[in-house]
Amino acid sequence: MTRWMSDPFSFQVLATDGCARAGEITTAHGLVRTPAFMPIGTAAAVKAVEAADVRASGADILLANTYHLMLRPGPERIAALGGLHRFMNWPLPILTDSGGFQVMSLSALRKIDERGVTFRSHLDGATYELSPERAIEIQNLLDADIVMQLDECLRLPAPRAEIERAALLSLRWAERCKRAFEGAKPGRALFGIVQGGDDPGLRLVSARALVDIGFPGYAIGGLAVGEPQEVMLKTIEETAPALPLDRPRYLMGVGTPEDLLEAVARGVDMFDCVLPTRNGRHGLAFTRFGPVNLKNARHADDPRPLDEASTCAAARDYSRAYLHHLVRSGEILGPMLLSRINLHYYQELMSGMRAAIAEKRFADFRAATRAAWSRGDIAEWA
Amino acid sequence: MTRWMSDPFSFQVLATDGCARAGEITTAHGLVRTPAFMPIGTAAAVKAVEAADVRASGADILLANTYHLMLRPGPERIAALGGLHRFMNWPLPILTDSGGFQVMSLSALRKIDERGVTFRSHLDGATYELSPERAIEIQNLLDADIVMQLDECLRLPAPRAEIERAALLSLRWAERCKRAFEGAKPGRALFGIVQGGDDPGLRLVSARALVDIGFPGYAIGGLAVGEPQEVMLKTIEETAPALPLDRPRYLMGVGTPEDLLEAVARGVDMFDCVLPTRNGRHGLAFTRFGPVNLKNARHADDPRPLDEASTCAAARDYSRAYLHHLVRSGEILGPMLLSRINLHYYQELMSGMRAAIAEKRFADFRAATRAAWSRGDIAEWA
């Protein structure tokens, strides 16, 4: 067990099946089995799910948002309290984003130039500056195991000139982040982020330049920002081959269960997304047979559990009628149970993919999983 | 274990110390150690706390609200789904109120006469009728272990004539409820409710008349409805002696930790109250050293747990700084942790009282508990 505290960050591909890979990331706070899904603990808390239950769902790592934590409670405060792991009682690996994405989506009056981003907090209007160097400093204060470079992420569609400008700026920031990250604690890793929007040529330029700079892992950023799924998948297909085989590939902010399945088929190793928890708060459950909207009146008298084969007790121990009642009544217990059920489903899917890749039956797993989703949930209940 | 399913309802006083009593109620769904505090599962869910965690806090029984459940999802539906225990995944005893109190406090356009109450739902304005017979029918459909008579509960202060009218009406309803309850499942019990406001004479009339009718347990209702604590305690002192020694006494809708301590000292065996969960949702924690308002900025950098001696892991595993952050950020995890911490504190208090009564040191326990509350929480942290 001492290797957890002393080994440097590393990634090992243990099995491949087509483009899909199964592997293991070693960090200062433990192992991450890949393909990995990272639940989101935006403000140092996974919404409506306790840390111990996030772990019990099968998650090896979670993601926290630099933007939110820099505004409240502040990275210096978290550092003084012993770092993010201790603060949120999550002793396992944590990845933090750089804050760039939320600056774009949440803050007001943002101004971007070569030095970095200036913006006003969505909480109180206070002005903040986020440079590549400060983004690294904040993530180190939080004591993240995996740190992300600051990048500029555009919504799609966007003009090509704009995509190019942002991609090149992100590359210059990648270099500055790498310099700023020198001397970070052992076992921590900084990932570069491929940008370039939906332009294959720019994606390749970005990927190759990042590989030249050299990172222990690479993210594909700027997707799932408004483009059709086929554009996203095509971009992954074109980008992944330009990334080193021996480094983890992280598709940021993605996605639906289908997105995950299709992206793993194209060589992606890591994901994060708010969908399981956000949808859980809105009454939507993910299951083996596709999504189930528990707001729907058809569940009101349904004594069946949501999924008797789920790894999540809440999906087995409560009837659909009860879950429906909780959602309709606005009981906090509804989001609590559904968010947990959804996190379990996402981890079951990842675990199923890892096993299938290890056993060289990923194509069958993918077909069977898609067939079960297509069958749908409603058919069973007359 | 078979006795749980076959024995009739019973109550046994195991120890007394002054007026305080420690005992055991046997129900069809298990034992209730008294003095007992019942967490509130208004709409078939304890707000922000899972059933298993309610149990882990030390609760033997919970209370559910007939008013809310009759409106949504409906008692016939819950009965068809196997009853309230199964519906909410709480296999232990449940007490239901009669709905009368919430009709008064929540519904619109209520009209009360000899037959019962007519009111409009606060949810959709639909008209409902609640008679003594229907109140019993609903509670039996829910499969409550302890069923409460329908009564009329007034806010205090109120004119004496009004208090008298409501108390006498409640007595007539008590007789009708008793008749309606004949033939209920074995092990279930119907409690009568003493009314009479802050008038000692009316309280005695009500208590004696109920004892004449004969119930397996008696509640003191119509308190904690606006009167000072001393009036409440005086009313308990005057009422309790009129109730049989061998029947449980239940003080409805009470109260603060101090209310509980003082009411047990005066011979009360059972309590229910929203305070631990409602205050938990509003950032207030109950501790051995009194209430702690976690919204307060003084906690922002405090690395100490809320109470390292708590039976609740959440009070030990998270810093005050983290709890403060959750409350300030509006994270659902805040209400989740604080509600659970508060339920644990209430059950610790009950468990402490039970042990003290059994060992004839209740006066010392009461003094030591009050002294710790008076000491306060802030002193430790400079």
C-alpha cells in the first residue's frame, strides 16, 4: 500500500479490444480503473450523494470544479484545512478542472486576453483573475491528483478563425501551465487539453503541439458544447490516433451512457459529466433498459423496483411507486436516491466495459448494451 | 421473533425515577424503548434522511402524517402497495397522526362540525372530508401500529368557551374513533388525545373522560401551539397524574431538547417533532453543548468536527468549516448531514434519559445535561 503515497503518477494499458482500452492510473491517492467515469463534486460535494456512497457506487475518482471552489470557500482556505480530500472526506483521487469552462458558462463580464481571464463572480459580482499560473496554483492548493491546464473553450458552432485563435491561445497556455506545474508534489499530474472545435485540421495541430510539449495525460476538450453527437464522435476518431498510446485520454464533460459507450469504442479512457446527478435531481433514472422518467404518472401504482439487478440497493429496495411519490412530492429523498442510482448505473456501465475489453468481447457488450437500451423500460409493465 | 407478529400491543414500565419512567412498548412491528422520540416522516419520507439512517440514529419508531398521505399518494394506493412500512422501506413501528392538526394549520377553507372536518387541499384545492371514522380508516389503510383519534386542536391563546367546545367535540370523536377502530389488526393501538388548552379544569375533564372510554395509550395534544414553555410544563404536570400509570403518555409535536428533558421529568413517554430535521435543513445543529448555527461565519475556518463524541459519523468525520461551506453553498449534502446529526443527537438524549431513569440518577443526568447546554459551544474555539 505504500506505493500509493510514493509512486509517481503512471498509466498502464492492461488490455485492448479494437480501439477500446482497459487500464489503470496510479495516483498519490490510489488507483483509477479505466475506462473511468468521474462523478462531479462541483463545490466539494457530489450533489445529494455522500462521499461514502459515491465510493460505494464504484467510483475511483471524482472531479471538482476550480471555478466554484476559487469563489467559495477559496483555495487558500481549503489548503489550510488540509486539502480537498480531507475537506470533503474523499480520500481517493481527485481531478480538478482549470476553471476555464465555468468562467465561460457562468461568470459575467469576462474578458480574455493573452495573460488569462478576468471575470466577475456569479455569486457576488466580485472581480477575479485567472491566469494559467493561477489556475495551476489553485489546483495545487486544492491538492488535486490530476490537474488540468487552463484553456479557452468555445461553444459550437463557432467561426473557424475564432476556433483557431482559441486553440492557439490554449496551446500557449499549456506551455505556461507546464512550467507553473514544475515542482508540484510527487504523484500529481498535469493534463493538456486538445482544442480545435469541429475542425479536424485544428484538432490535429492542437494534439501534435501538446504531445510535443509532453504531458502525462491528454484531454479532448471543447466537445459536448452544442454539436451533434456524430460530430463529437468523428472528432474523437480523428483526434485519438494523434495521442500517445501510453497516456490516458480524457473526454471532458461527456456524457450520456451512449456517449460513453461510443467514446470508449474510439479509445477514450476517462469521462466526467453532471448527467447522472443532475438528472437524478430532476426525476430521471438511468437503467439497463434506458432512461426512466419517474415523474410520469404511469409509475404511481407500480410496485416493481426500478431494477432488481442493480448494484444499488435503492434501485432494489424501493418501488417505482415510491420513487414517483418522492419526486412528485419534492422530497429531498428523491434526488438522494435517484442520484445514487444513476451513479451506480454509470459505474456498472464502466465496469461492464472494462470487463468486456479485458475479455476481448467489447463489440458484443456494446451491441447487447445498445439492444437493452433500445428495448426500453416500459414494455415490462402492462 | 414471532412475538412481534402475534402479540397484542402492550406497554411495560421497567423503571421509574421520580415522575420519569423508562419502559417498552410492544407493537406488531417491534419494540419501542421509552422515553421515545419519533422522527417525522411527513409524506412517507423523513426529509433528507434515508430510512436506514433514521434507524441507525437509534429511532425505534417514526411518525407519518395522515393529512399529507391522504392527499398524496392516497391511503388506498399505499394499502394496495402493501402498506406504509413497505412503501417507505421502514419495517419498524409507525405512528400516524389523525390529520386533524394539519387540516387546521395547512388547509384552506376548512369547516368543522359534529360530523368532522371539510377542507380544501393545500396542494390543488380539491375538497376532502375527514370524519373520525375516515381518520381511522385511513390510518388502518396505512397500516399504522399506533393510530391517533381525530381531535380538534386550537392555537393558544384561545377563549375558554372555544377551548371547551373543542375539547368536548374531541371527546365525542374519541368515542366514535374507538368504535371505528374495533376489528383493527392485532397489535395495533388507538390512542386518545387529551385536549383542553391551557385550562387545568378542562384538561382534567378531558383526561378523565378519555380514561373512562379506555385507550391503550394517551396523548397530550394541543400544546406547543403558541403558549410559553412554562404553561406547557404546568399543563403536563396537571394532566399526567390523571392518566393511568400503566399506559404510555405521548406529548404531541414537542419539542426542543429542553422540552423533552423537562417533559420526561414530568412523566411523558413519547414525543414527535420536526425540529431536528427542519433545523437541520436550515443550518442549525443540536449538540451536547447546545445548538450550533453553522451559517455563522465563525465556522468558516474551523477544522474541528461538530462533536467528536457524537454517535453520528457525520458529526465526527467532517469539519465545521466543511459543514459551514455546504450550508452557505446551498448544497443538498448540508441538510442531509445536519438532519442526520440532529436525529442522532435527539436519540442520544433519549437513550441517556432511559439509562439514567433505569439507574435512578435522572436528576443528576438532567442537571448535567442542562449544565452542558448552558456552557455553550463557542467557548472552546478561540
